[in-house]
Amino acid sequence: MVDRISALAGYYRTGKFGILDNDTAGVILEDIRGLDLHQIACWPDTLDAVGKLVAKSAGCKDAPTPGKVEVGKKASVIRVEPLKWWILAAEAPEIDPEQGSTLDISHSRTRVRITGSNAAEFLNRHMPLDLREESFPVGSAGSTAIHHVGVTLWRSEQGYELFIPRGFALSLWEGFVESATQFGLEVV
Amino acid sequence: MSAKRLLHGGRIDREQPLRFSWDGGNMTGYAGDSLASALMANGETVLGRSFKYHRPRGIMSAGVEESGAMVTVGEGNRRDPNVKAATQELYNGLVATGQNAWPNVRFDVGAVNSLFGRFFSAGFYYKTFMGLPPFEWGKGTGLWMQYEKIIRKAAGMGVASREDDPDVYDHAHGYCDLLVVGSGPTGLSAALTAAKAGLDVLLVEQNSELGGDLLNQPVNQSEKQRLNFVSKLEKAGVRIMTRTTAFGLYDNGVAGLLERVTDHLLSPDRHLPRHRFWTIRPRQTILACGALERTVAFGNNDRPGVMTAAAGRAYLNRYGVLPGQKIVVATNNDSAYVVAAELAEAGAEVSLLEARSEISESAMALVGNNGVNLHTRSAPLHVRGSGSVNALDVAVESNSGWSAHGAEPCDLVLVSGGWSPVVHLMSHRGIRPEWNAEQACFVAPANIEEPMYIAGSAAAVWNTDDCMKSGESAALKVLKALGSKARQKKAPVAGGWDTPIKPLYEVKVPGRYLKSFVDPQHDVTCDDVRLAHREGFVSVEHLKRYTTLGMATDGGKVGNIIGLALMADAQGKDIPEVGTTTFRPPYTPVSIGALKGRNVDEHFRPLRRTPMHTWNLEHGATMTMAGLWHRPWYFARQGEGISEAYVRETETTRRTVGLCDVTSLGKIAIQGPDATEFLNRIYTNPFAKLPIGKARYGIMLRDDGIVMDDGTTWRLSEADYFMTTTTAHAGKVMVWLEELLQTRWQDLRVHVTSVSEQWAGSAVAGPKSREVLEACVEDAAVMPNDVFPFMGVIETTLKGGIPCRIARISFSGEMAFEVYVPSDYASALMELLWAVAEPLDGCLYGLEALGAMRIEKGHVTGAELDGRVTIDDAGLGKMASPNKSFIGSAMRNRPELMREDRPRLVGIKPKNTSQTFNAGAILCAQDKVSGLGEGWITAVTHSPALGHWIGLGFISSGHEAWEGKTVIAADPVRKGNIEVEIISPHMYDPSGEKMYG
């Protein structure tokens, strides 16, 4: 099997840049490659049934409610729309079309992880989401736009996980690298 | 004005001298100085020239309302004109110059205008130069267009740099429970109260330090209190933003902020933006913006050496500059007494002209001990002096108004005509302020139905202690509004002066002509306002536009109230009867750079790159923009330009095989048990019986019967389809399908998902296309013609284990396939295909060759489907099923859309085949080359297959109607007229043998 190539390949330069504080960057960016992502959609009257399938498939107690993420034993699940979940797994559960549908979208997004003490502040340089602790705690997800591009943001235990439509990823990445240097940037 | 720096006092750091230059001369100031205070301390008086009359102007204030000391800061590509010296922080190496003057502001040739000032009244230029008699009587503005250039040069402000802006600018979003605008006593108190109660508070201050008016008070009097506040605020977790102006309020409480990040630095870190444009979404807002001191209109009230009383206090207490030696303070309210007292205390000789007849004992006590000469019933009448103040003619109250009463020698005149609460941000929300006659100012109405409270002197509360109470009370109201049970405290009412203010807007005496300014920045005088009234511009809105009162960079902060008062006087009405003015954002100017942020140059729009982008570049692609996409335009070989390259690519593809990145086509997954029914409703042709493993070309219409888009849809399984759209309409179609499902057909169990990013695609076109794919798939048995016929679809695996979808469809007219792989495998796909195609003498082709081949074939794209074309116009009427309903099926039958003589898709060729013609040309009958003609040309190309230029376009009644006739392609602005013939749009392989073969 040939290797997957990230949208940022060829442009990805690791290192530390900009205004560092004692050699520490306020923003750390990472291209998380090899994304496995499936969309699971249901119909209004199959929400509960498909939700249970999703939870079982991910290894969590319940499927997440809108705007939330469940980290299961087997996979994490993001509720991206009222009738849609994203499961971060290589396979989607088998679902009868009468119940819902599944779709492999593993290559459709570039996943960028943003950490560091200024991560939220940095993100708010680009997107209008209230990222204050009480509004967007760990386990939250939201859809918003960066420079007119629709993106999905998940706050995981590791940091902020941003899912960018692949074709726009490099363009937004260039903007990220430029604007993050004011906080001190590390690309890992 | 003979200002001098004091040895002690002020908030400046005398240990930190700063060198700067003014009009080429080197000067020194101190850390903590503003440019204005440093210039004042260096003895500079004339700092600017006025807009129209080129009158000398000096410092008039100590804040954002500054209208005199407008200067240019910086050099070269960082030259910033119209900077208010009073708000520019001094830094080491600052370079400032005067503007709107030649050779300099101290001696300006343009000042000759002032001699004719009487003629340069409101509307002078228009009245005099438009329709200039006798040359242009009744004819308009031809000559004006010439005069205007000269007049514009003579009048105006500073000049912006013509070079590219080297700075970067940032955008930012913020959220808070409470936004407090202004950090004077009111704002500090409000922020602290709210933060202590647990709210997330954002405190915004336009100045470099917190404190507001506390900064203008003697350091030994207020600094301890100020620092105490700041420390408590920090402890309570208040987020503080200094050098940040809340310039506008918008819907749902959204506030626009401008943060000046590096304007106070000579060489800022290149990673820092110059300005940051904040969009703040607070739950509640407290406006603690304070009040601005008004001046009074009197003769020569714009001379350098005339400023507001509060400014005199600021320069003394904040900057340690005694602004004059012999000072006249003129007032109509209590606020100027402390100014007079402190200036006298600092060593100035001070006279106080009091317009009122009586004052309180406490006010009297304030000035009595300092040797201030108090004159009641007195007011300033006329300033003597040109570049500075020599003396002030005084007026005293008489039965009929004012009468002249001697002169007072002085070098500085400080004026307090009352205070105007800063209600601008409230006004931005469309809330009209109300006139408070007792305080002689506009204030907020009692009830505001917005998440907003107004406190302190912004609510006409004048005393520091009351302001703090007012701030606290507003914060408690906010807490209540947010659901807290905080005990409420009554807010202090407006006022706070011992003796009521005496409204005073203009001082004049009968029979004496005075040049009295209402809006100094735009050179609007009292006479201009009266002239406007005489000429019928009695509405305040007309007055503003006729005289340009309040339309300068201060936005009417200085002159609006006086202008209103004069208009009221002229009409014999009270101020509220005349009206009010509406303040609009921004409160202070916002740089264009901040508005655009980082969306510049190649990031003006987000760039969309295909997953083959790098591969294409490595293989010699020249790129072009297609919407947001970067697509290969052509792949030039040594010595080729675009013309040679695309002709070769077209010829090669038709002869052997060509590869083309078609990733930008829109791709939509249509899934669900009702997907078939859904497709059958949106496409004009039948989709109910499309077998699994087959693709079908489809056209969708808008509701009004006009073509929206076209493309192929592939059936992958019973309930799973893969739709392709044009590149141009991908987003539009996706939104349209969602809209239909969410609003009209909620009963259909269908999900649509854009998979444009999931799949990367390449067209493999040409007689050898199958040969290429046979070598690339793991199982060549899927490729033969009988297994994989025209419009067939397979899902298989390419060598290297790459999963793929292939459809046998053709845009080029050759036997062709579209191959799609998951995007991360795009480069691998191209490597694989090219490794086979190159030895077969194949080529890579770009958008230009793609266009040439589709024109030869007569295939339509967005150039033809431009929102005016019906399915019949496009020659595809047979694809509209008469046996079913579909979107647009009713409206397409409107008589207008069914007319036989509508323009129809046709092919076009030049009569003399050595000639070329242009897209965009108008098709006209040979004997009638005029008007809108009979049609138009949408696309042209050189056709390698036919050996001459061809085009597509539309002409009335279609090609049959024009057979054998000569038509003119009229292109008057480019090529002139070319004789063309109208032919069938299917100019290459009309029977489709190559495609099916």
C-alpha cells in the first residue's frame, strides 16, 4: 500500500519561530497525519437506534449529544450535526440504509492539533467561537469558519483538534504560521 | 502661549529623555509625554494649518477631540497623516511633520486664503465654480472637473504614503460577561464591582494607562487611589486592554475594538501586528466613556493658545508642563475652578471669566486663596494675535446680550463651555440621546432596550465620587440582568455642580465681525451655520452636509452642540426642537489595514489547492485561478508559450492520451433509501432506473426554469450515489440540495455530504486511455469495452493497493475516463498514470486544452450556463422529461422561455479561417451592426482538429436560422468587426464515435 501524503507535506517546517518566552512557544502546531474518519448519519426516527450503534462501535456508554465528543475505548465520536456523528476510526459500523448511512471521509480533512498556553487566544485570532473554559471545556466540539472556510473544532485532552477541509488546509496553515509567531510558535 | 516644562510634577519620567524630531528639528521630551505635550514643552505653538483658510492652529485639547494639532507621523512607507498630536505617545526617534502647509506650518503661503475668508463661506466652491457663467450656463460641471483638482490640492489634510504598507494587522475575537468601556473613576468602579461578584470582565481603555480623568488630577491627590484600583482589578481577574478604543457598537451587543499594538514603538518586533481589530461579544456592556469638554464660539477662538480648560489641567498635572504664564480661564460652569486654582498654584497669573453672575462659596474658596482674578458676568469675545495669543477682548453681560469691555493681556485662553457626555456608542445602536436642559447636554434616555448601561460623566454625573457610585450601581444592574441577586444601589442623578451651568455657545457683540469657529477642523464658522439657515438648510442633517460641520475626523465631538445651538437660535427654537445628530461608527478613526487584517495578497481569499498541486508544479504546470482553486492552466515545454502548449496538449490528447487534474469538480455523496427519488426530482431527465454501476449526465434547473448546473451522477449501490457538479457551481448546488431536503422535502430520507475534498480526480482521455488504465489497475479484466462501456462505473484497486472509482465519461469527446482516489493518494495516482502515459507519447494537459476540446465538442460550462439560459437554449431540450415533475418543470414552460427566437447555443467560425475573434463579441446581422445584436460569443479557441478558430455562443433561433448567412462578430472596443458563420455547436466528432469507441 502506498503512503498517504498530507496536504501540508512539502510545506511543513518543524522548529521554533517568532517571539519565544525563555525558548518556550505559546502556540504549538502539529499536523496529525493518517486521519481515519467516518461519518455516520441517521434519520430522525432512528436517532436512538443508530446512537446506540455508534456508542457500541466507539466503546463508549452513550453517543455524544450535539456539540459534544465522547472518547470511547475504541474510538472517539464527535456529534457534528443533529443527525450526524464523526467517528475517528478506520471502519464504520454496518448500518442498514433504512437506519442510516455511513461515509468514509478520512481524506477529506487535515487534522491540526493546537496546544500551548496561548492556544485558545491564537484560535480566537481566526475564529469566532467562545473558547472560555465554561463555554468550551474539554469534550466540546463546534463548527465555525476560518477565513470563510468551514472547520470543525474539538477540544480534546491533548489540546484543540482542528479539522480543515483538505484543499484549504495549506492556505489556512500558512496564515496560522504567520500569525502564531506573535505568541512564539513551535511546529512539531 | 509661553509654555514651560516644570521641574517637578506630572506623570512623566524625567530620568528617561526621548529624542524626537518636529519638522526636521531635533527635540527632547520624556517618557510619558504625548507628542503634543512634548511639543508644547519645547515651545512650539503653531502645529498645523486649517483645512480651508490655512489659519495657524495649535493644541486645542489633550485627547481624541483634538482639532488643531493634526500632524503627520513617520516617514516613507510608514507615513501616517492626520495623527492627533494629543493622543500620539512620544517614543525615542519619533519623526513628526506639519501638514497642509507650504513651506511649513509656521509660514504657509496658503494662508493667503485667510484674507478672502469672508468669501469662502459654506458652499463657496460649488456656488462659484460649478456651471461657471457664462461658459457653462445651464450646462453643468465640465469645467468643475478641472477646477476640482486644483481646489482639492489647496484644501485638505495630510497625505498618506503611496508606498505599500509594510505592517501586518490582526483580527481577533473576544468574549466576556461584561465589557466596560472607559477606565476613569466610573469604569474602574464598575469593573471592580462586577469582577468581585464573579463576572468575567473586560475593561477597555483608549489611553496607555488606566485612570481616565484621574490621570489629569495632581499626582499626589489621585495616584494612590488609582494604583489601588488597578491592583484590585488585577487581583479580581479583570482582563485589561489599554491603547484600545471601542469604536463601534453593533447588533446583539457586539463591540468593535481597535487595539494599537505598536504605534508607541519605533522599531516593533516584526512578528507583532501594528493594529488589532477586535470583535467582542459581551453579554452586557457598561459605557463609562466620560464626557468631552466643549468650547465656546468667539472671535479667533481657533488661535494657537486657545484650548479647553480640562486640557490645561491635563498638560499641567499629567505632563508637567505649565501651558502659559498669563492665563485667562473662561467658563460657564464649576468645572474650570479647579483648573484655575491649580494653574495659579503652579505659578501662572490667572484670570477667571465667569459667565454666570453668582457662584458658590466653595468655588469661590477654591480660587480665592490662589490670587485668581475672578470676573463674573464675563466671557471671551475675541483673541488678539495671529500665531499665538497676545490678549483677549472681554465681553460683559448687558441687557441685550454681551458688550465689549476692554482687553485682558494673556498668552493662553482656556475655555469651558460645559461638558458633552460621550454617548456615541449608544448612538451607534440607533438610540437617540435626549437633551438635559439643566446640565446643557445630551444624555441617554431613561430606558434603553439593549444589553447596555451608561454611567458616570457619560451620564452627566460630574463629581469623581459620584462617578464611582454611578459605576458601581451600573455593575449591580448588570449583575441583576445576568441573574444575580445582588442588592441594588441607587445611581447618583445627573449633575453635581453647586451652581447650575449657564448655557453659552457663542459670544458676539452687535456690529462687530468676528471669525468664530464652530468646527475648527473643517473651518466651519458661526456665520456658515447662519448662512445655511438663510439658504434653507434648516434640518440638522442638511446643515451638516451643507457646511460639513461635524464631518471631519473628530466626527463632531467639538462642534456639533454649538452648531445645533446656533441653528436653534436662528430658528427661535430650543435645542431639542431642532433635533440631534446621530453619531456613527467609528468613534475614532480605524486604519484600513486593521479592517483587512491578514486577508491580503495571496491570502486575500483562501486558496484551494488540489492534492496533485505539488505534483503538477513539479511537472511543469503553469497555474491559474478557477474560483478559489489553483488549477493547471497548461504544461509548457521548452520554448512554448500558452498558445503552443495548449494546441500541442489538445492535439496529443486526441492522438494518444492526456491526463488532467479534475479534482476541482464538485463531488457530493447522496445517500439514503430515498436518494433515487430525490435525484429524479432535481434532474430534468429520468434517474429512477439508473442501474448500479452506471453514470448518467444530468441537468438541474432552478425553480424559475433556468439551468442551474450540469454533471454526471454515478450509482454506487442501491442507496448510494456520487454526484459531480461543475467547479464553479459546486458550493451552490450543495447548498441548494440541503435547502431542498431541509425545507421542502423533509419526508425524504436522504443525506447529502460534500466529498469534494475526499476524492482527487484525474481525467484520462484519448484513444490510448484504456491502455493506460489497464496497466494501472490491479485487475485488468475490469477494463475491456464490453465490461466497462461508455457511462460505466467501477470501484476497483490501482496498483499499490490504492482504492479507486472510475467512470467512463468524456468531456473531451475522446474515449475517456475519470479516475478518483482518496486525496492523500493523489500524487501516487498521477505517478502511476504518468509512468504509463508518458512512454505512449501522452501528455499532461491543463484548463486551456480542456477548454479547447470541450468547445470543439460543443459541451457547455459556466460560461454558457450563465443564469439566463434554458435547457432548450443550451440545445439540451431532449433531456427534459415530459413524463415527470422536476424542479423547474413548471416554470420552464413560460411562454417567454419557450419562444422559438430565443438565443440558442451555436458554434461559430470565422468566414476567413485565418482570422480570429474574441469571446464577449456581439453577434449581429450583417446589415444591422448595432444595439444588442442577435446574440453573443461565450468562448473561443484555436481548434487543432479543424485548423482554425472556433467559438461557442448564442444567437436568436439557433444555427439553422443563420445557415448560409454572414454574421458580424462585433467587438468595437478590441478587434473591430469580423465576419463569421454560424454552425452547429457539435464541431468535432458529432456522432460521438470516438467517445463510444
